[in-house]
Amino acid sequence: MIQRKGISIQRQIVEQERQFPKASGSLTGLLMDLTYAAKVISREVTKAGLVNILGLTGSENISGDEVKKLDVYAHDKLYTAMSHGGHLCIMASEETPDLIPIPEQYPKGKYVLLFDPLDGSSNIDANVSIGTIFSIHRKKSPGTNGTLEDCLQKGTEQVAAGYIVYGSSTMLVYTTRQGVHGFTLDPSVGEFLLSHEDIKMPAKGKIYSINEGNAHFWDEGTRKYVDYLKDKDPATDRPYSLRYIGSLVADFHRTLLYGGIFLYPADYKDPKKPKGKLRLLYEAAPLALVCEQAGGLATTGRERILDLQPTELHQKVPLIMGSKEDVLTYQKFFRG
């Protein structure tokens, strides 16, 4: 058996491209640009406490969250790395209210990039793992420039998705719908090296991840499900252990590797208007693709995340994802 651990992400991407003789190489170039941006952001994250980059800018993003300086830095570095390569026709970011066009002086490509530049930014000052999430679609509209239509595509239409987690090490996890692979950044050589090949999420886990401080805003099915997970029953490996970081990328990364379930259900402060918290295009859909490619499931409770038709750039949805058996059990409680 050929030993593949330790190969560079560039080699992995090129080898996957060779499986498609008619491929233009544009997606490969796009992913290469993303890995460069990840290295630059990782460098700043690891020294954030040493330079004047932490703290608030004094502004809010489109979702009303206070914008951290490092959020802005990550957004700018992604824009700079991705805007001039000729692979993209349009971008959209969790940090900006509108579409991000490719400057006229640069060539346009056939792909669309949606991204959350720095997820978990409320944890930055506490030195907790944070991350970048990305989603890639093919252009659908005619003409050279990308449009809103190109961004508002279902998760099933993603050609690639993934995330970078900045923690004790920096790790990039991605899928091009050919399984899920994880690469860890080796600072000594400046390369992402294959550390987790063909990741498969366990069919069932023993960990649940949810912010129980919001329990009084949950629907009845979610409350009953969490109570069920806490009950002692050795025959069904209960009780489960609670693990909640509060950084979506970090919580999902643990769930991907160890199994179990991550839950961010709708908020029922107003019972007539339940509200999701996580953004469909920048968070839920890309992580749902990674989850399903690794053998898991991702749902709102009622609908598969990847089947949702986006209607606006910053649409929010409930998100429950993880091991297949755990998510199916949750749905039984949720649906009554």
C-alpha cells in the first residue's frame, strides 16, 4: 500500500484533477490561492497577542456582530489572494452586506467563492480555536461578471467546500466531492501536509455539542432530545458527554473526527417566528457538504441543509449535524 501521509496539499489537488482529463485547472488554481491565504492568516493568528491586531474596530458586520480587527484582516487577505487569479467571477463574505465583485482590471473565471473569513471571532481574545469556512460554486449566469443568482445556489450544487481551523496547529479540511481530507500546516517547511486521509465520521458518537444556556428558547423536541442524551442507559451508550467550545469550526472539527452531534437549533423567543442563528451560505451549507461527504448528516430538523434554496445572502438557519445515527435520532424527537 502506498504511504500517502505527508504529501503536500498541492500534490493532492493536482492528483485529483488528473482524474478529470477535461479539467481546465481553474479549480486547482483557486484552491492553491486559498491555501496561500490560509498560511498568511495563520501567521497573524498565531502572533495576534503580540501585535496591535486584537480588539474591536468599532463597527458591526451585516449580522450585527461586533467586528474584530482580526476579522477584518482575514477578510482583506482572502479578498487579496482570491480576487486577481482569474478563477472567480464573484465573491460574497459573511463580513460584508453586498456582493464582492472582481475588479475590472483582473480576468474573470467560472467559479463563485462564499466565505466566513474568521468564524468564532468572539473567542479571539481568549486564545480559543477559530477558523475560516469556504464554499465554491460554478457560475450559472451568462456573461463575464458574477451575479446574485450565482451566489444563491443550493448546497447540493457546491463543487468544493471546507474550512481552516487555527488552533494548536493549523489544519485545512476540504472536499471536492471525492471524500474529505485534512492537511496540517508544517511551519518548518511552510506547507500543508496530508495528516488525515479520507476522513470518515463515526456512525454514532458519545459527545453532544450545544449551548445549554439557550435551553429556555429551544423547541420541545430539542429539549427532550438533550434530556435523553443525559439519561443513563449503558445499552445505548448514554449518558453522552457535553463538549461545547462556542466556535463553530472547532466544535464541528471535533464532531467530524470523534463523532456525535452538534446542535444550534432555532431560537423560539417569539414562538411564531423561530429564528436560526447560523448563516446558510457561509457556515451551514459548506460544513454540511463536508459532513455528508464524511458519512454524516446535516439538517434543520425538518429539511436537509444541502437541499435548502437560499433566498438572500445572509439568510440564517438552524443547524444540526454529525454522526448519521445521532442525527436520525434527533429528528425523531424534533418531529415528535
